[in-house]
Amino acid sequence: MPQPKRSGKYHLKLKRIFCTLLALTAIYCALIYLPFQRHLWFDELLTYYIARAPNLELARKWDLTPPLMHVLAHVCLAWSNGNPIAVRIPSVVAFYIGSLALFGYAARKLGYWFGIVLVLVLWYSPTFPYATEARPYALLYCFFCCLLFCWDLAATNQIRKTALAGVALFSFGLVNAHVLAPLSILPFVAAELVRWKRSHKADVALWAALLLPLGFVFSYFPLIRSYQTIGHYPLAFQASLHALASYYWHTFTGVVLCLATAWAAAKLAQIIDTRRRAQAYPRGSAEPADAVLMLVVSLVPVVLDVIMMRDHAPFWGRYCITSAVGLYGIAVFVLASPFRRSPHAGVAAASAVCLLLLGQMWIAPWYQNFAHPPAMNVEAFAAIHPDLPIVAASGLSFVEMSKYESPAIVSRLYYLRDRAAALQFANATMFEDLDGFQAAFHFPGTVESYPDFVAAHRHFLVFGTIDYPEDWLLRKVRADGAKIRLIGSFATPYKDKNLYEVWLARNTR
């Protein structure tokens, strides 16, 4: 007679997991619906143009990431009959799969409901926009979380052969996702060293599955050489102690309200459970190796910042997407610790965070879009001095406008190159080769040298932002004594909002 009882518990557990996955899937789809439809920005257009190419030669020249993302985007683009938005599908799917793998790991360490809390915190965090960005960061997150789950299974000798195969597969996928992915292998190395010290025996099979895929790193060398030719980045973008502190600050401040809501709901449930004398149920537990892994992955930004500072390279938070798993994992572990004896604290915390997430990241944007529809283009420019050229001060805006604006505007659209002026006023040469980029991918608009342009045009319009770090044009013409008039600010989907009218002095070259 005990067998039917165990079978009933098993089916009840499966039903709970199925309902949880169904709910998480519905929430995820609701959260990505609006962001998925926005304009592709510059970096995503890079993915789009490469994905349209018949081979990967252009990817090796113009992008600094392994080709996996471009291959997946190419398949999705072909499947969707060329719809540009389709290049986001790999990221959407990867972020979802990674979140499920993270839930599987977190449920074993924090308990079922606080495992859900960790996933929801990540969806609330500044990390979530990469779920709908056609770049490799969601793949990096996905492979890291899947590797984390399989590593834990292998380390605890559960479905050992399958887990080891998963470790090898996802370690290989990780190093194929991004050139900085090897830094995300370091936490697993540290965790394995802890296990080795505690057991006095190396887990040779797990070490092999984890490290052998790193041989693919040698394929990065052409990408690194291309990266070194970019040259100069604005000081505001370069790695620094301030940039590092800013990363940690925004990572945590982005989820303060979410964590506070979860704590308040869990505390209320704990008080109610205490009064009712509810019986606690066993929760998952973290091993020292897990703590070391989470700590080391949380410190990866420090290592990356030091490396980037040496080369005066930029430090972007998206490079550290795997560190968010460690940082939020530690935060939720600290949050859950006082409530281990409360059976309903996790349920309350997950429910409260879910309501906050839907309210702040779904209902509020829906209302905002209804009350203030976003501007999808700058058609108003067509009626403003239609005889004058429009110069995009930013390479970002130029490429995006060339894709989304009407032929009437694109026919007047320019981007100007002047290496000396770019270095003098912005310390940036990021778009010095934009003419070659345009020639490779055949998108419209005109890229021209600054001296040639001003020789033919003394009066023109500039769409730009004077104080944006990498944009030099408006500062250049202002220093040359040009007359600049702000025509107005416009709601646009681009980083720039202001349109200026410029008259160059007669002696300007």
C-alpha cells in the first residue's frame, strides 16, 4: 500500500512544477511583449546585417564575438522571411531557458519558492532587457545557468553521466557565446578547488568536462586582433574604479524595491505562521562550494575592469551578465535565511514579487504606451528646411535612421568623418570606419569626410547631442565659431532628441 502513496506525492510534485512553469512562461511572455517590438538599435542592426550575409566572413571583420549568435540569427531571419525583429528570437529563447535552469539550481539551494523569487528578481533587474536584445549576452546567461545546474547535479552525483555531458556541452556553448566567457568559467574552477580540498580527491571527469572546451578560446585571436584596431574610446566609457562602482551600485539599486517587497511579504507570512504554529518543511541547502562559486562570479567585474583599464577599453555592465546571477543569488540567499522555518514565507515573497513585476514592468508600460504613444520616426524633419542636409552627429543614430526613416529623410542624411577632430573633441574613433561598414552591408545614407562636406555645405542641420561623450561634431563647429540654433527637441526612438541649424563661418575648413 505505500507505493500508491509515493506515486501520489510524485504526481502532485509534477503537477506543481507544471503549474509553476506555466505561470513563469505566461509572466515571461507578458514582460517581453512590448520590448520585443521596439526598433533595433545599432548593435542589434550589426547582428541583423551580418545575419543577412550569405557567409560569416563579414562577422569576422565587423563584430567582436564568436559566430554562434549570428548563425542563430541567420536561421531565424530565414524562417521569418526576413523580418528584422526575428534576430531577437535566439535571445528571447536563451534567456527563458537560462532562467528555468537557474530556477532548477536555486530550488535545490534556497527551496522551491525562493528559487522562484530569484528568477523573478532577475526578471525585474537591469539584466532583463538583454532577454530581447539581438546580441550574445542572453546566450552567455543561458549557457552559464545551464552549466551551473548541470555542475550541481554532477557534483552531487545525481544522473552523473547525463550531468557530465551537460557540463561539457554548456561549457563549450559558453565559450562560443562571447570572448569574455572564459571569465565565467573561473567560478566553477574555484568551486571545484573547494570540493577537492574538502574531499582530498579531484573529480577528474568533472574537471575534464569543464575545462576541455576552453581549447576553443584559440579561435578568439582574430577577434582580439580586430578589437585592438578600434583605437580610442571616450574617457567616460573607459574602464575605471568609478565605472566598477557604478556597475555594482546600479545592479543593486535596480532591485532594492523588489527585495524589500519580498522581505515584507515573507515577514508577514512568518508572523502568521508563528501565530498558527505552522510546521516548517525542509528546504534546500547550499554547500561551501556553492558559496565560493557565487562569490567568485560576483567578483568577475573586478577582474574584467582591471583588464580593461590596462587597455583603456570600455567597461559595460552587459559584459558581466553572469555576475548578476551571483549577486542576486547571494541577495536572495540572505533574504531567505531568516525565513527557513516559515512554510509560507517563500510563497508570500514569490507572490508579492510577481505582482510588483507585472505592475511595474508590464501594466505601467502598457499604460504609458496608451497615454503617450512612442514616436516611431522623425518624419517632422521632412518639413524643416527640406533643402538642407541632415547630419547625424552620432554613428548610432545614423545607422538606425538609415534603417527606419523614410527615403525623403535618408536621401538628406549624412555622417561626417574627421579623425583629428574626433580625437580632439571626443577622444573617440569608434565610427572612423563607418564608410567601410556601410560599403560592406549596403545600407543607405551618405558617409563623407568633414572637409569635403563643409566645402560644399555652409548651412545644414545637425541631429545630435552636444555633450554626448563619443560625438564630436557639434563641439567642433562651435569651436570653429559657427552659429548654432536649436530648432527643437523631438520624441524619437534614437539616443538623440535635438535638431540644430548650423551656419559655418566663412573661414572654416
